Amino acid sequence: MSQEIPLWEVFIRSKNGLEHRHCGSLHAEDAEMAMNNARDVYTRRNEGVSIWVVESKNITASSPEASGELFEPATDKVYRHPTFYELPEELKHM
Amino acid sequence: MSEAEIKNLEAQFDAKIARDEKIEPKDWMPEKYRKTHIRQISQHAHSEIVGMLPEGNWITRAPSLRRKVALLAKVQDEAGHGLYLYSACETLGITREQLYEDLHSGKAKYSSIFNYPTMTWADMGAIGWLVDGAAIINQVPLCSTSFGPYARAMVRVCKEESFHQRQGYEIMLSLCNGSEEQKEMAQDALNRWWWPSLMMLGPTDAASTHTEQSMKWKLKRKTNDELRQQFIDQTVPQAELLGLTIPDPDLKWNDEKGSYDFGAIDWDEFWQVVKGHGPMNKKRLDDRRNAWNDGAWVREAATAYAAKQKLKKEETAQAV
């Protein structure tokens, strides 16, 4: 019996109006057990109103080595920011 | 990878930490960084888990329901803290099973303080006040350590930990305001826990082999001696408020340096305990191993149940 119990990622919505945020991980055999454990481990002090659990193996993550090709193209596109445009100072409400 | 390439990556890595950028699990890191972090984070996790044992000793004998629910909640928090830390450690590519195995085989260490016995109820007060107090001093700087998952776990731990220290101090306060006998119990607990608490903050800077590298990686943000001085300076007035005497005849306020001078620490005792010869080392590890072995059927049942449910679902899906 040396098979690892599966790993799950836990996401908590701290209150309605806010997004779920990743808060940690835990091991559980199935979704129900992951949910119960998440409640005990991550919401002992009213930290949440909603929990998502996702088995870690189902998450596809970008690799840090690919950061360049993924994110660098955005850095030279300054025209996507409002400060790129030169307008007269007297102009109001813009 | 060639040696020059590794050197280059290491230089980039060091610069990143110097800029206060965090390191995340999938980022490239020097092998030594990974190993050191696995060692420290797992030691920390084991300390939380073994730390439940001395207190578990008193749950059934807590003097009132109020004390009992508080102690239960504290011990449950420690289980939680152990889990946050194990999870953080696993992101470095070691399995939970391996971590447990290293604890149970005696290969991995945990805090020396938990190898002392809890003889009276007053020890629950002294542990909360002193041991959690020293732990907080150690942990607060770790909230800004360079490894992201560790830093995030520490933020959660620190948020929860302050109740631990307050409940301990309240126990001491009640005893000190009680009968002569109760006050003696409190003093006796302070006498036994004071020196081990000072040792808990680690060997002196001169004797500490990891300090320099750990400071560079922000795995340590203050040296052991600095942390110890901070602990003493903040704890002495708290003892005065209780009307208790710190068991150190050399303890004296030093106006010039603006902090307390204190007596020599018995480092032989510390190293004896670290090497496994403390009063409770054997019992603590036996208890951990028994808990793991006696719980095997629960883990097996959970696996079997999950497999059965999965099969059932698949059968139902086929039938439709």
C-alpha cells in the first residue's frame, strides 16, 4: 500500500463578490473527502463561503521556461495603456 | 547543462532573491536550495505534528470545559499547520509518504522542545506562553522568506498562532492569581520550560553552520542570537506581570545595550536532546509510528471505498 493518496488543490471564496483564490493543497481519495478535508484544514475561522477542490493532475500549468514567449510580447505594446496617448493638459474628464 | 550555464543560472537566481522576488516551485533553483528547503520545511511540519503530543496528554484532564475546547482547538490548529507545511514541502518534489518515513525512521528532525515531558496542567500554560511565543518570533520573519509556498504557509500559521500564546498566558495568569499551590505550579512550569525555550531558537550564531547561506536565501531573516535576545526582552516583563521569577540568576537589564543580559545556556543538554537522548524522544517517535501504523486501515478503507464508488459510477453510466 505505497500508492500516494491523490493531491487536490483548494480554492476558497472568502465572501460573495470576491473570486475563489487558491489557498493550498491536500491529499484525499475522492472529491467528497477532499471537500471535507478542505473545510477542516482551510476554513476553521470563517475564511470562506464557498470551496472548490480540483485534483492537481487536472491542472495544466504554463512552464516558467516558456515565460518569455508567453509574456514578453505584451511588454513592448505600450499603446495598450492609456498613458501612451499624448493629449493636451486642458482636456478634462478623460 | 554545462558548469558555466549553471553558474549563470545561479547568478540570476541570487539576483532574483536579492530583488525580493519570490521563487515558485517550477522555477529553476540550485539543488542545494531545494534540499535545504525540504530539510527546513519538513522539520517545521514535523514539529507541528509532534508538538500535538505533549498537549494531547492534557486534553482529557483540562480543568474546565472552557480550557478543554481551547486546547482542542489549539491542537487541531497544529495539525492544520503541519498540513500547510507538508503541502508546501511537497511542491519541492518530495512525497508525503517519504516525509513521514523520514520522521518515523528518525532521519528527519523536529524541534528539540517537544522532547520534554508535560508533567502538570501548568505546562499547558507555559507551553502556550513560552514555546508558542518563541515559535512566533521565529515564524514572523519567515512570512517574507524567498520560497513562495513556504512564505504563504507561514502567513496562515502566524495569523492563527497568536491565540495559542494568549490562551497559554491566560492559563498562567489564572494559576498565579489562584492559591499558593497553584502559583507554585506556575513557577515550577516556568522553571522547567525557560531554558528549553531559549534553546529552541537554535544554536548560537558562532555554532550555527547554516546561518550564512540561509540569510542569503532569506530562509532566515534574523540570526538565532537576535531572535533569542528578542524573545528574552519581550518575555521578562510578561513574567513580572505574572509575579513569577525567571530561573536565571544572571538575568539583568543592560541599560547600555538596551536589552537583557542573560546566563549561560547548557548547550550540552541541547545537543543531547537533538541527538535523541532527551527525556521523551523515544516516546514521541513511538507515538507517531503507532499513530501511523494504527491508522493504516483507515487509509486502506478510504482507498477501497473511492475505488468502489468510481466503479459504481462507471457501471451506472454504462447502463444509461
